[in-house]
Amino acid sequence: MWAAVWGLLLLINGARGVPVTYDAGLAAAASHRAGQVAVCFEHPDGWWRTVYAEDGYRGGHYGEILAVAPFGCGQQCVFNSWMMSASHRAVIENPRYTRVGIVQRGWWWVVEFADG
């Protein structure tokens, strides 16, 4: 699983002008979100205030991308689908974000972005 996470981080950084740094606090928030999206796959308003606060992460600007990847669809497949979506691509390429947390749990992929 770590190989898939690091592989996705390399793909994300390859698509950005300025790379993001892997952040354990954001990874904890991503893990928390993975449990939530397994029950209800959505981006509810204000979700990040609760999740990030519960996991102790403090930052100013946040972004999130989610995926449900069927069996056999690894990090390259997930990344390609995000890059074909204007809204997901905008999050990945946003230069304001400097840190990232990535979690793969079963079919679920959660990537949390934040600034400083």
C-alpha cells in the first residue's frame, strides 16, 4: 500500500510546477476521511473544519480529491481520471498547496492538500 501512496505522490508532483511535501497530519485527516467516504461518498460543506481539527492539523487553505477505484485500477489509473476532470486537476495543480496527505484504503483513495 505504501508503494501505491508514494507512487501517487510522484505522479502528483510530476503534474505540479512546485512539488508538495508528504505530511503526516494530512495523512491522518485523509485516513479519517477514508472512513467517512466509505459510508457516504461526498464533500459536505465544512467537513474539513471538523476532520482537520480532530486530527490536529492546522493550516489555512484546503483541497481534497477522492476516488473509488475498482479492482485493478492502481495509482496511475486513479491519477489519470483526476487529470481528465477540470475540478480535480485544478486541486492537484494549485500552487497554493504545499503539503499533502494520501491514503488508500481498499477501493478508496483520499488526498488532502493544504498550504503552509
